[in-house]
Amino acid sequence: MEPIRYHSVRLDKEKCKGCTNCLRHCPTEAIRVRGGRAHILDTLCIDCGECIRICDYHAKIAITDVMDDVKKFKYAIALPAPTLYGQFRGLNNPEYVLEALKCIGFDDVFEVARGADVVTRAIRERLKEPRLPKPMISSACPTVVRLIQVRFPDLLDHVVDIRQPMEVAATIARDEFCRKHNCAPEDVGCFFITPCPAKMTAIRSPIGQDKSALDGAISMVELYGLLLPHVMRMLSDPNYVSPTGYGIGWATSSGEATAVCPENSLSVDGIDNVIRVLEEVENDKLSDLTFLEGNACIGGCVGGPLTFENNYVAKNTIRKMVDSMPKTHPDTDVPSSLMTKYPLKTNVPFKPNGAIKLDDNLAEAMRKMKHMNEILERLPGYDCGSCGSPTCRSFAEDIVRGYCTEMDCIHVLKHRLQHMAEEMVTLAQTTRE
Amino acid sequence: MEELIRKSYPVAQADYVSAGHASADIKRTLKQLGVGGDVLRRVAVASYEVELNLVIHSLGGELTLRVLPDQVELISADCGPGIPDISMAMREGFSTANDEARSLGFGAGMGLPNMKRNADTFDIQSTVGVGTTITMGFALPS
């Protein structure tokens, strides 16, 4: 069992009205409304950010680092996700964004797209190995990996055991910077420029790794305004090392699959769609596929909750940029020496989350399930959320877990009051005689 | 052996829209009980196959999940039309799926063999004009 200790997605208690909008939109049913405000269940939250999108009161927020955190380090390197390039309409050269990052206070930049190139080559080599479960599932979207840990634990052996592009990029970036400037690794802060809260969580509570190579993450939408005037100046660096178009393509849905396994892969975006496809993998209906890319956000990372630009516009900007780049593939572009120089494989197994189990003991779990089913039969089945649980089923589950009682259902309560009122009338009539 | 959990799901003939809902709920139930790994995978495959069989081949029926202390049981009972030759129906590649089912990608003739392969115990009883009952058992690790 591997519950997540840190979450980027949080509740702003002051702003929460206790409405039930977020309840039904949470893919892992991790939200409850109790005492007039929402609570996010730490054990089930996968930091997808769906609640951030849906909350009309902006009560769901994502905690990321700020520029002041960057200043705590002697040197700071920015690691922009390729999604950042999609934020600037008409941008045709990543260099302008990289130079802009240096203008706002970073000592150096290292594109995560270059990490994606290395990871592409590593996954392609991994997929050649015999006896792999089919399809192998991308580990790039941390929300999808957490979703599998919570809802599809039996599919964890399908998840590719290669580190995320941001991790590989940060390892290389820090090492190269320290050699060049002759400084200690701890003097260098590596900050991911993130489109989503899930990546922030993956840095604080890594999956597949004991420790993240990154020191923090800064939200893309926070930096957008700071970067824009500098991007317009269109500065470039004569020593620029470009990633491939494939690496940049990872910003959008199907970008990874196109780079890793164009012959036989499937790309799915949007968390509900990912869930549907994972059900099919579980039913062994997709074993003819070699590779499955799942992105929790619509359109891929360009649809992340911490982006500024409309995801379709961003996707178009990325597509045009990729089309204008040379068609070199990471297989030939990434030097072979790099493939052994840095750790690319995960060093901690992906573990089941375990939070959906009613009990660790099977007999006790069965007893609770039986009780839960009995309660469920007495509930109206409206899934109205008035009790504060997302569905009648999850409400019944909350009762057997001891978090609430049947009278928290207003329909059951109303029924009971009606019954009591009738009894009182009968009683009153009886005593009059 | 004492039955601890019992859940039944009605499955309608040719209802391709809801197809897969029963098996999805069965998987969810087992995961909540903490049944995982190999048993869950095999139940997932068999429950989906048997549910689709009800949709494609039967006149409608019911899928039942029973959880006993030592095993998971899936029972599919339909109200016809019944299978004239069971040994033929059990052959890989043999299918009587209609054009509608085939147009949706079904009818490979792997349904029954796949169920038998994934279950620890497999029993099929059928009477033409009455219906078919399939009972599958999956042993739980002690």
C-alpha cells in the first residue's frame, strides 16, 4: 500500500461554499463535503486537477513553488515542459522562451523535451525485450500512474519502468551545470515549469523513484505574464542544443506514442477516456497493442490545469513548431553514451494504493461489503450528493467505514421524520380517549 | 460453503450500449474486497466474455456474482435459445454471432474457450428452447 503523503491540489477553506459540484467530477471519488465544506481524501486523490477546473468558487487550488523559492539556491536551472512553448501564439522557436527564462532569473535552462528524447529511446529499447505484458502503459503522466495504483492495481506490471522526462532532464541538467561551473550539486536548484499539479506532487512524493532529481516546480500560468515581454524580444543563444521535434511533440496527446511506437500504439486523453480504456486493458481486449499512452488532460499536457492558453490553440502552436523542425528521430539524435551515463530506469516498484479496499482482511471486507449492500438497498439511488458523498454507493461505503450514519441522507431522514410524525398523531389520538 | 456476497445483473439481448457495465461492477466489487492479481485478471476476462455472450447470443438473462470464503463464482443464466451442440460451441473459432455482432468486432469464436481457460472450474448446461447456464469458479488464495 502506497498512500501519497504530499498533494499539490488543496482546498481553500475560505472560498469553499460546500456545494457538491466537485463530488461527481472526481475520478477516484476522493472528495466529501462534511461540515459545510469539501474535504479531499489524501489516500485517494491523484492530483488530476479536475476539481480545480470544475469549482465555480475557485476553492480548489494547486500549490506550486514561486520565484522566491528559486532564489534560495545559489544557482537555478529552469526545466520547461514543452507545453510552455504552446502558450505563446505564433511562437516558432523554443529558444525565445529559453532566453526569456534566463531574463526572469534563472541561471540556465534545460529543455524537458531533451529528456523526452532520451526517454523515447529508452522506452523503444525496453519495448524490444521479450515477455512484456501487452500493452505497455506510459508512465509519463503521473496522474495516470496514480489512477492505476488506485483503481487498476492489477495493471501495474504494464506500466513502463522508465523515469519521466522531467527527471531524466533534471539529472542531466544538474550534472552538466556542475561540471561546467565547477560547483556542488546542492548549490543548484532544478525547477520544472509545470502545466499541472500532478507533476508538483510527483516531485514531492515521487513514484517509481526514491527521490526526485528536481527541487520544485513552478506553475506555467504564474510565469506566463513574466515571460511574455521577454519572449517578444526574440533572443537566441549561439550554443543552443535543440531537442528533436519528437521530444517537443510529447506536449500533446499522441506525441509520445508517435515517438515511441508509431507502428502499434494507442493514445487516449481525458481522464474518463483513460479509465474506459484501462477497463478494456483489464478485460484483455487490447493485448494486440504494444504501447498505450494515456494523458489525464484533454489534448495532453497542453490541457493541464496550470496552463494559460486554450489547449487546442496550444496544440496547434506545438504542431506547427514540430512541423518546421528537422525530422531527426531520438534513436539517432540521442548519443548512445547518454543511454548508460544516467539512470533511466525507475528504482522503486509501482505499488498498489490499496485505499479502495474495505479492509485488509478478506473476511472482514466481505462482512463490510454485505453490510454496505444492505444499506444501499435502503437508499434512494438519486446520487444527489446532499449527504456529502458523491454517490449513494460511496455513501453506503462511508457508513461501513464509520465516517457517517444513515441519517445523514436527507431522504432517509425525511422518511423517518414522516414516520415519526404519523406515530405522534396516532399517539395523540390514543391519549385523547 | 456460506455465500457472503451475491450481486445479480440483468443483461438484455443486443444491448451493446450497456455491455461491459456488469463486468466493470464485478471488478470494482472484487477490488473493494481486496481480491487482486491473477484471480482478478481472470475474473475480469471471463466476466466480460460471459456478459458479452449474453448480449450477443441470448434472448436476455442474468449474470450473478457470488463470493464465498474460498472462491469467486460467476453464474450466467439465460432464457434461451439454448445451444444445440455444446462441444461444437466450445471449439475455438466457432461462432454463431450475427452480422450486427460481427460488425462490432465480435464473433471470433473465442468467448467460451476463453472463459474455460480463465476459470478454475467451468460448467455449461444447455437445453434448446429453455436456456443456458454457465457456472465458473475461481479459487481464492487462502
